[in-house]
Amino acid sequence: MALRPLRILCFGDSLTAGYTQDGLQYHPYRHALRRKLREAFPGLEVEIGEDGMDGGLTQHFSGRLRTLYRERGTPQDSIFDWVIVLGGTNDLAINARPEAIFENLERTWAFAKMRKTKVLALTVPELALLTQPGGPINRVNERRNELNSLILGYTSQNFHAFDFKNAFSYAAMPPDDRRRYWDDAVHFSAAGYDRMGELVAESLVSILKAEEHAAAGPEPTTLSTVRPRKRKMFRDDDISFDEEKGAPDELRHGYVVVRRVDLD
């Protein structure tokens, strides 16, 4: 009997769609994600859908996801096992409050989990701009960091977060990587989206393997895995008393001597 495919949805804005070269090309990270998952789990069929909208705002995320699920149908076998959500860049650009963005994301996560889909939420990446003290980019970064802290601090069943921002930090990259991975201040190059897919895959593979290990349960205990208990030694264990000499069934002296070594 064939294994059921692993079904994943990459959901978000233009960074999910793979926007690059001013929109002349789209190179979504799902391609590299699928390749790395198949390498990690040979023989497992992986189906990855993508719903990324240029300029997408998180206030529309839950509605978009509801529509997508409605169009996909109701049988559980047709539902996604995982949804990977990235959003907030466009909201921050129009000065939306981090708390409001987070509430929009939380509603999106909640709907997915209600439909028995596990969630992997990504933190919002940096802009490809170096900051200056007191500059407007610093204020954007402060709000982004606040939003990302809310994402990373959220806990719920079937919810996981991946700190994509720190894993793909423009500020921490060598200059060669900046030129290779970034296309403009917001979007990545094709190589950048491939790197994004690899990083997301590493996070998801770690989660999937941890779930696989937990489902297998603890390893059975065998005689070979049990360490023999070391016999505890007591004072005078190695002393021979006069009463111990002679036949062991001679009890007419009124007492016998029993040592700890005789009981082991």
C-alpha cells in the first residue's frame, strides 16, 4: 500500500510567491523545500502548493485561507498536513501595529489548526538596508522585532515557529552573500529563494523527525541494556568469625552469624 503524500501549503505574500526582478520572474521557495524534504525522506511523496500574493496584507490572510480550503474540498485526505505562513512585511510598510499584525496571523493559524493542519510560522525577514542611528529603518526594525517576538513567543498545540529573520539576516551576511541572495530591499534573488527553501526545510525536517521519534515510543528495555547493580560492601564483610567455623548445621551455641555477602 502506497504511503499517503505529505501535503504542504506555502502561504503568504510576495516573498512566498518568489517575486524577483521587478516581477518579471517568480521563483518560489517551495521548489527547494520539496527537494530537501525528498532528500531527507527518500520514498516519501511530497506535494507542495503555494499561495503567495504580491502586496498581501495579513488582515486578508484568514479569509484567503478559508477560500482556498473551500475550493479544495472537504475530505480530510485532500487537506494540507502543514501550512507554512509568512506575512507582515507589507503591513509594517503601512505602519500597522505589531499587535494587530500578530492578531491577524493568529486568526490564520487558528483556522488552519481547526482544519487539522499543522502550522509552521516564519518570522519576518529584514530589509536589505543597513541601519543608521535614528533613521526611519530603525523604527521599522523595532516594530518588526516586536512582531517577531510575538510570533516566537506564541505556543499552541500543532504550532511551530521558525526564526527565519535570524537564519537569513542581511546584516549578518557577508557582502558576497548579500549580492547573491538579495534582489532589492525587500525581495530575494532566485538563489535567495532557494536558500530560503533550504532553511525552511531544515526546520521542518527537524520537527518531522522529532514527531517520528515520539510516535515510535521509548526503546524497549532488554537484559543487554540493564546495568547490573553493584553489590554494596559493608564493614567486616570479609572477616571470618570463630562461630562460623565447623559444620553449618551446628546451632547448639544458640546463634548463627549471617553476613551481607551470604544474602547476595
